[in-house]
Amino acid sequence: MRRAESKIATREGLRGKLAEHKSRAQRIVLANGCFDTLHVGHIRYLEGARREGDVLVVGVNTDASVCKLKGPGRPILDENARAHLVAALQSVDYVVLFSEPSVESLLEDLRPDVHAKGTDYTAETVPERATSDRLGIKVAIVGDPKDHSTRDLLESVRKAPHA
């Protein structure tokens, strides 16, 4: 089994690795997220994404982009810790950090076969839908119903009685 550190790649390095996979006719899937405190919903999302192809690449938002998306006090874990946690999952082949507000530039750079999004989206509401369509990338909605969130997890920790 590969060590988690070996799965974390730069965008440039990842392009070469994915070209090798594509030359072997392997189907590449791109999933993405903040993954700020990993929870069961994340696991189910990534396992669902993996079922869409042979190689799963996960884009993890940088600290600055998480703060812009989620607000003050986030992320809880820094980008390197979040990337390492995601890379440690068996279903994940590669992890790449990205700082943009959406994964459109990753779709452009990496040209996966499938763009996997969680069930908090529909095929019509995926922010990168137009880019995926233009590039011929299939959009797949995967994972279990969106009844898990880091926000809810953090709130339950805040409300828990402290001994």
C-alpha cells in the first residue's frame, strides 16, 4: 500500500502521472472539497467517486480558499493535515491542493473523465457544469444524502457537556 505522502502531488507533477494512467486507458475521476475534519459523509462521497473510475484524484481547498468559502475560524485543520488525511484513504490515489473558488481550472489542467460532486448538488447545479460539458467530462453525483456536515459536527462539539 502506498504511503499517504506519496499520493500528494503538485498540479504539474499530477499531469504527468495522469497521462500515464490515460495511456493505459484508465478512467480518471476528480472529486473535491474542503475536508475540514473528515467525517463519514466525506468517506461515502469519496468511495462513490472512486466507483466512477479507475483512478481517484481529490482536489483539497487551500486554507485561504476554505476561509473564503466557510468564514472566520475555518479551516480547523491546516491544508497539509487535510491533504494528508484524504491521501490516507484507500479509495484515493492522488491529492492536489487548489486555491481557486471552484475546480474549473483543475478540470482544464487535469482533464479527468469524470467530475464527481456530492449529493448537495444536482447535475443542473454543479458550479463547473459548463466547463465539464465543454471539455466532454461526465458529471456524476455520488455519495449518500447530505445529512453530514463539518458545520453540524463542530456545533455538536460546542454544545456537548464538558466534564
